[in-house]
Amino acid sequence: MTTLKHLYQQIIDAMGIGNLSIPTTAVKFYRHDDPIPDQVLAHQPTGITLTSCQAAKQASLGDAVLLTLDNIGCVAAAISLGLVDQKQAAPLCGPRVYTDLMQDQSGLAETFEPPTPKDFTVGLVYAHHAAGRPEFGLFGPEDSGRFKDVDTAKQAVSEMTAIQPAVMKGVFLYDLDFEGLDLVPDVVVCSVRPVELARFIQAYQYQTGRRVNASMGGLRVVNSDLIVRPYLTQEINISTYCLGARLIAQYEANRLGIGLPFHLYEQVAQGMVASQTGYPFPLYPGAADL
């Protein structure tokens, strides 16, 4: 059993609910000068692209994914994860899941020019209606965009945590049963019900006495809020799932995300075991409603 799986099992056992399962995705970053093991390279998709939220969801179901600049399906996620320069003025080559949606609704067919990373960074994509760029919409001519104007979009983007400059060549998302290597992840992302989130926070606070401050937005939740923010700050973060996660990756209505640096995931596991008699999770209303 891997280290990650052992910690997960400690958490589940301490929560004391039979058949309880918490979708969990481990994330490992590889910088440009890091060797990527063959066991990881074997999970690099070719011929398709995936958004980071799709990759995280699939990984939690047992389908590990190595995201690179060649196969990531969301330009915004490529920026957040440090795979591309946020000011790059040329579009990513080839079809991408997110921009393919734009092309489909634009009616421009082969003349469609996808937005560049810079277009995302300066707010044109998320305020496409106000910017007069209808081709960047997702939901047809009535789509309001994600923000009321370009300045508001640019402000929001500036507060989305990103690994910049772009120093990463790969981001590996994998599940609890990945045993090709006993990898120690950089970040662990759990998809939890609110009642389970309460118990995670209680376990963490039992060990540390520290509160958890959540930073969340309506976009880039999986990549920016739940992966990159915990990676850079080395703190827990909590966020609701965003537009892409809900509509593209189909995250369930009763789930939200918690991202933990690995060392704090260890603390939660330890706290969950140590505090189980002080926080009787099976008695929480709805805890057993699986």
C-alpha cells in the first residue's frame, strides 16, 4: 500500500461510516529540469486534450493523467499550472477542449482564431461581451461573459493564483491506487460533501489550533484555487467548483473541493484518528447518507 493510500485509509476508518468514499486526486509537479519517470510518462494522453478539472475528476476515478502543454485542454489552466507564459501573444497550437467550445458557438468554423494566453490575462476572454469579442463566448450571442467589463475581468484574473514564470513541463494527476511508484504528491485534492469538509477542518484544527482561510473565485477553481494555491502557499484552501468543473467535468451538486499540501494531508489523517472520539462523525446529520 502506498503512503498516500495508507493515509487515506486512516481518514476513512476514523470517520467511521461504512462504504464511505471520498474522491481524491494526488498532484505531482515536474519542472523543466526534473526527470519524469517512465511510469508517469505512460499516462500522457495523445490525440486528445483534457481540461485540468476533467483530469482531476478522471484521476480520482482511477485514470491517471500527465498534463503537458501538448495535451492540456484549457488555456487558463495552462497558465495557472505554469505550463505557458501568461503573456504569450500566440494561441496554443491545435484543438483544445475549452476553445473548441468557443469555435462551435462562434459560427466562424475554420476561420475562428482561438484566444491567446495574453487574451485571458488582460481580461478579453472573460469579458468578451463587453470587449466586443463574441467569438470568445461559450453560450451563444446572449452570453453575458463572466465579468461585467474588461477591467473587472482583469482584476479577477490578477487574483487567480498562478505559477509564473512558466517553469513546469508536466503535472501528474493520479489516484489512490496508482502503484507504479510510491510517489509523494505535492498537493492532494479531495472532493467532499459539506459534512465531510467539517470533519477535515476539525481534524486539522485538533492538531494545529489554526483556522483555515478560504480564497475562492468562480473560475479556475481546480487548477488555481485547489492545486496551485496550496502548492505555492503551503496552506489548505477550500473552494466551490467553477463553471468548467460543473459543466465540462460534471462535478456533482453536493460536492466542493479542498486542496491540501501533502504535509497537511498527513496532519489531517493524524488528527482524524486522534480526535475521532471528540468529533463523533457518524452522529452528524446526513453523514451516513451516501
